[in-house]
Amino acid sequence: MTASNDISADIPGALNRAWDQKAAEKSLARWRAVCRQEGWGEIPENLSLLVAVFGASWYFTRFIFFHGQRAARLFDCTPTEEFSLRVLRRRLDEAIRASEKYSPLDALRIAKNEIMLEILLSDLRQVLDQEHVESALTNLADATLVAAITACQSEEDADTIGHVAVLGMGRMAGSEMNYGSDLDLIFLLPEELDDVFARVSKRVRMILRELAVMSPHGVLYEIDMRLRPHGTAGALVTLLQAFVEYHAQERAIWERQMMTRCRAVVDEKGIGGRALDAVLPHIYGRYRDEYLRGEVHHMRQRVEQELGSPAGKYDIKKGRGGIMDIDFITHYLQLAHGYDTAGLRTASTRVALRAGAAVDLLKADIAERLADAYDFLKRVEGRIRVFDMKPLHTFSRDPGDLHTLAKAMGYKDSKSRTDVEQFMDDYKATTSYVRDCFKKIVTAN
């Protein structure tokens, strides 16, 4: 179920392994023509790795052609596992400072997409497993957000913006972002800066616009602000006290679930930490178990029925036995037992599974199988998204459309079953097991 590690072999072999062989062949021929026209010779040396990217991602194929030799040099670099937040912040900062040809934001777009390409290359070479791919992608998002805020601020409001905290929600909070993940953000401003609220809101609006703009250098991130207090009806920037008061009130269980996935991403003055310290006792309170189970189950059913059953598609995230089943299992365990068990107060689904097993809320073998299922489903999601870096989570029910995905997941035809049959057997077995666990853990009386 893993792709071949030998991606430095001959070109015919590389083309045969490419997820989308036709796309890889077409782009390779075009690339070689550009190299001849520009007099670059045959670059990069690792053409097999280039072929792998051409067959995997149209987003990065465009990026490589646009940046030519600069992008090609990345393919001959030594594979790396070093994608720590500290290193990525330094690299982005250096790229912006060193750029003379591009504006700070365009320099950031180039550097961010080069690093994301490096993560993909390490993924394709199996240097990183799924969990570490997601950690690297999240660190890159954190570092990019800080750099974008710095690049967008003026001298006039530099000190004011420094007091703004940004909370990351969902996958960003748990260091579990995938290719194509958007940023779920909440901006907080302390009460004492209420007099500059309008100016800060205007600057935040500019930051969000620059993050999401599509340029020839690629996009930074799509943004989702719907998880802020009062959703789309709420202010773009939330005053700290208003945020605390909102979550201190009695709220629906789904909002409590949402807040288990919250982390201060930008917090120079400690405002985000203060906010979370104030609201977490309200999130991890004491709930009547029957009520909690019923609410979690009801919301999961509602999401699946309304959003998780697109015509002719399997939904990896919201469908039956999908990623959200595992999320909701951990949400239930966290809200039911987080008051007494500090280890469950985590923004990570994986960590919550491990913490649940550590205190015997889950049997160790069940927690391990759920973690494996989570990795498998997130890997499928990533293979779908990497093509154009969009937050997709569905794939076709037509077996004729699934050869590329099965190949991307590392399946090969055998004497008895095709790659698609093997993939679908594993997908159905995985989602069936996850749904059975959800029923036993969340809906059991």
C-alpha cells in the first residue's frame, strides 16, 4: 500500500509508476522542449522525481514551469525531514529579506510553495509518513501566517497589530493539515485597544485578502472565518472579553466540539493563551452522558445526511465511516472525560486517541486501528487534493475513474485483483470498521 521508494530509476519506469501517466508524459515532453529552447541542458538530474510530480500535481507542474531553473534545483537536493516551525519561519523571513525582484508578499508566495513542494518530494520519496507530512504542512501554515501579517502591516499600525492574537481551528489547531487545507482562523483584540478596532479590522481584511489571492506564483491559503463567534454574522475581529463571554455562556454541544480543536497560532502578547485559559473550563465541563452522546450522534447524522452523500461520490471526510466519525469519537471522549483527564484536552485527533487508550477509555488495539484508519483516510484525502491544492474530500464511485487514485495510494494489479479492487476493498473495510467503532463508543447506552 506504499509507493515504490525507487524513484531515481529510468524514465520509462518512472512514467510507468506515475499516478497519471499521460499527464506525466505530456509535461515531461514539454519540459524537455523548454530546456532545449532555454539552453538549460537536461535538468534536474533527478528527472524521475520530476516525472512523479508531473503525474501527481497540476498545481506544482504549473509552478515548476513558471519558475523554471529555480524550481528544478529542488529536485536534486538531499531529501529532508527538517520542517520545524523554527526553521520554516527563518527560511520564509530570509526569502522575503533577500528578494529584490519580487514584492514581500510575492517572495512569500514563492518561498511557501517551494517549501510545500519540498514536503511533497519528501512524501513521494517516503522520507515522511502521513503524520509527519501533516505536521510539516501545519508548521508551514503557521510560519506563513506570521510572515504574511508582518508583510501586510504598515509602520503606523505595526505595534497595534502586534497585540492581535490569531487562533487556529480544526486541522490547523491539531497540526493535522493536509495538502489543500484552508485556514480556519479567529482574530482576537484586547479590550484596551477597542479605540483602534476599525483600523485593525481593515488591516485584518487586507491580510486575509492577500493570503487568499491567486497569483502566478501560487496561492498562500484559502481562509475560513466561519468558526468565529456568531459565525458569518460576527465581527471579523473579536474583542477578547466578548470571545470569553460568548464561550462562557451555555452553548450547543457542536460548538463545544469545535472548541476542542483550537490553538493560539499567533500570540506575541499572550492574548490567545489568556483567552483559551478562560474558556477551556467551559469546554471541558461536566456533561450528562446520555445527553452528550445524543447530541454528538445527532450532529454526526445531520452532517452525513446533509453534506456527506454527494451523488455518485464517496465522501472521505463526512460520509459513513469517514474521517469525521473518528473526530467525533474523540470529541465525545474528550468532552465526557476531559474535565478529569488533562491528557484528553488536546487539539489533535491522533493525540486524543492515544490519550484515550492511555487511561483505558479505549482498548489499545482499537485506538491503534482507529489511528491507522485515520492515517489511511487522510492519505486518500491528500492524494486527491495534491492535484490542484483544493480542499476536496470526495472521489468517484465509478471504478473506471479510480485507477489514478489507487496508483497514488501505492496499489498494483495482482493476478487475482486489480489495483482499484484492492483499494476499494481496503477503503470499504476501513470505513466499515470506523463506523462500527463510532456506534459502539458514541451511541452505546
